[in-house]
Amino acid sequence: MQAPLLNVKGEEVGKIELKEVLFGQKPSREFLHEYVTVYRANQRQGTAHTKTRGEVSGGGKKPWKQKHTGRARAGSNRSPLWRHGGTTFGPRSSKTALDFPRQKAKLALAHALASQHSQGRMIFIEAISLEEPKTKIVARLLKTLGCQGRTLVVLDAPNPKLALAARNIPGVSIQMAADLNAYTVLNCRKLVMTQQALEKLGARWN
């Protein structure tokens, strides 16, 4: 498999080889849905926790006697019906990580890449180098490449100047090839990948 290789001016300068194991998969919606569900569930903090009537402080004494007061019966001033009382059916902290085998996650990444490539949403570029971290330079580059909306730029190594220049552009995110996963690939409209990033990504399948 081959794909056009562009330069920073958006001009085609050659072809780049795509590994069949990465981009030749037949994407499965059910499989990708399974991965995204597990991924998003594991991103939740799950730290919200409310106290029931048995956990709030106080409430050890019966507010008044049971009968002959003219008031409703009450056994505790920490009842959910009372101010400063417990919470009924509130959120409880129950953070449990869902397991997703590493090999399945690796296969899900290949399915996601194949899906985006088949829809024409992937752009391969020689390299991205900036002399100075200017947002307008990156914005002009993305416009030249036809990137609108959510755009993911995949690099082989950290690029502080590019990160500094792109952080003010809405919808643009940068990720290393070593950290790429199926969710971030699917969660963008355009994916710009450098030639070295593709080589580093392919090394994960060697």
C-alpha cells in the first residue's frame, strides 16, 4: 500500500509505503465500539462520593419523644429529610478499571488507522520544523493541508516549538507515535502524521 507524501507547502514530493498490518485491516465497528467504551470508562475518575445518614456526623440522639408532641415522628436529625442530613441515592465512589488486553488494543489501533485512511482523513508529511513558535505559521500550514475542525498531529518525538505554537489553535492536539491509541485516532477529523512518526509507529508491529 502507498500514500502521497507531502511537504509543508502541501505539494506531493513522493510516495510512502504503508504497512498492510496497519492500514490493510477491515475496520470492525463493533470491535472499535468495544475499545472506545472501555477506554472512556477507564478515563472517568469515579471519585464523587456522598454520605448516607449513617456516615454523616451527629444524629445519635432522638430529637424528641415519639408521642404527644404534635410533631411528626423523628428518630434522627441526620435523616435525608433534614437539613445537614444524609443524601439519598447519591453518587458513590466505585472506581473499577476495565481490562482490555494489550494485543486487542494494538489491533484496535490498526482498525482505527485503517478506518481513517479509507475515509481519506490521513495526511502524511515529510517533517514539521519551525524556526520560531508562531501560531500563525502552524495555522497556515494546517490550512494548506486542508485540515479543519479537530486535527491530530502525530510526531515521532516531542517538538516544544510546535507544541507552543499549536496550543492556541482550537481543536488541534499533538501526540507522540509511541502513545497513539485507537480513541485519539477516531476522535479527529484529520490526522497529520510525519514520515518519521509512521516509521516509529510501524516499529511497534515489528
